[in-house]
Amino acid sequence: MSTLDSKISKLLVYAALSLGSGFIFSLLSFLVVHLLSGVAFGNISSIVDNLGTEENVAFVKVLLFMNSFGLFVLPPLLYCFIYRFPILDFFRLKELRTIQLLPILFLLFVLFLPILNFTVELNKLMHLPDWLSGLEGWMRSAEGGATEKTDALLNMLTYVDLFINILLIGVLPAVGEELAFRGVLQQTLIGKSENPHWGIWGAAFLFSFIHFQFFGFLPRLLLGAFFGYLFYWSKSLWLPILGHFINNTSAVLISFYLKENGMGEKLEEIGTSEETTYFPIVSIVLFGGLLYYFKKQCNRLLT
């Protein structure tokens, strides 16, 4: 019981830190945008709802940066400060031996792409019961709004836009979300348990849920679990950070370089089009085999 109480208390402390820090940085981000734009403090949300101008997109990027920092980067560091955990040791950032498996990680992402694409399409088929039709309508509307905002943010005209988006969409979430979900939540949920799977999938569930994009819940859940196993097997947070960075930054690069000639859409169709319907099955077999090899290599390097 004491172990359970310890887990619950730590999770509650971390939740309080996240909510408090997130709220403070949300207010600060509104204040910064108010000072930069001259828009009344109470009308800042109108900027988020109108991304038709480059100026508004820039302001939204300021909001996203500050909110992401306050919600995901700062709370894990405060958590370590409160419990007096050495940051580098707690987040397993001193372990560098398994970073040499990075080429395998790249190949794993290539094999994972058709699986993720398939689960995206599968997730879109989700329908709630008739008595929850109002909720489903809200969820689909929110999903459409999130897609529109993402498209606006990924509309890059210069290399400066590309660099900013790599920092905002690639680097910041890779570091912050991995510190939060794998570094704190997964390790806390696993604790001293002999069965790590509950902690890995529990953290993956929270990782997917907190994005509030329910028609992308399943692929994000699988992605979160993938990051979780990378962390657990490699004993280092570097590989899930790098994996998260690869996943997010590839979307930015595809938008910048490939969308104009339709390559972005072609990549999204791998595993879902009639010509590639067998890809997910082949990918599952190859991905599973390579993941097993990755686990074996981690064990070899760490013993």
C-alpha cells in the first residue's frame, strides 16, 4: 500500500505542477502577445481563430512555444527539484551507449509509417452511439479545427519559417513531452513493478489523450508506446527524444519540400491506397522483427 500511496502522491504532485505551470505560462503568453500585437488581453483567442494572416500565425507560434514550455518542459524539472532527483540521472541522460542504434531507429520509423497511416484511417472510421452524436460532432469539429491550424502553422515560405517550425514542432515537443511522459509519468507508473507494460501503455494513453485529437488517438497511442519501449530498453531518454524529433520534424520537412509536388499526400497514402493495402501486414512483420533485434542490441550494449 505504501508503494501505491507513493505513486499516487507523486502523480498528484506532478499534475499540480503541470496545471500550475501551464496556467501561469498561458497567462504570460497572452500578456506577451497582447504587448506585441496591441490586441486586448481578453481578445487574444480571436487571433487563434483567425490564422489567415502571417502576423497571426507568428503570434500563435509565440503562444504555442510558451504554453509548451510551461506545460511540458518546466514541470519535470520542478518535479526533480522538489524530490531532489539529479536531473541527468533521473531522466537517464548520462547513458550514451545505446545512441549508436540511431540508424536502426531511422529504419524502424520507415517500417512504422504504413502501420501509422493504416491506424489513422482506421481511427477515422470510429463512430459513437446515437445518444452521443452531439459529442461525436464536437470531436469531429475540433479535429477539423486542429487540422486547419496545423496546416496554417506548416505553411512555410522561407528557410527562417522552416527553422522556427523545426524548433517549435520538432525540438520543443521532443524534449518536453519525453521529459514529461516517458521521463516522469512512465517511470512513476512503473515504479518498482516487475511488469513495465502497464506503465508504458499508461503513459502512452495519457500522451495521446492530452493532445485532444480523438480521431488520431490510436496512431498517437501506438507512437507513445513505441517511445516508451525505446526508453525502457535503451535505459536512456535520448532515443525516444531523437525518435520523437524524427517523427515531428519529418512532417515539417515534408510540408516544406514535398507538398508542392504532391509527395506529402503520396507518403500519407502508403498502407491505405489500393496499391499498398498489403504494406501494413508486411510492415508489422518487418517492424516486429527489427524491434526485437533492437531490444537484443540494447541488452548487448548495456551488459
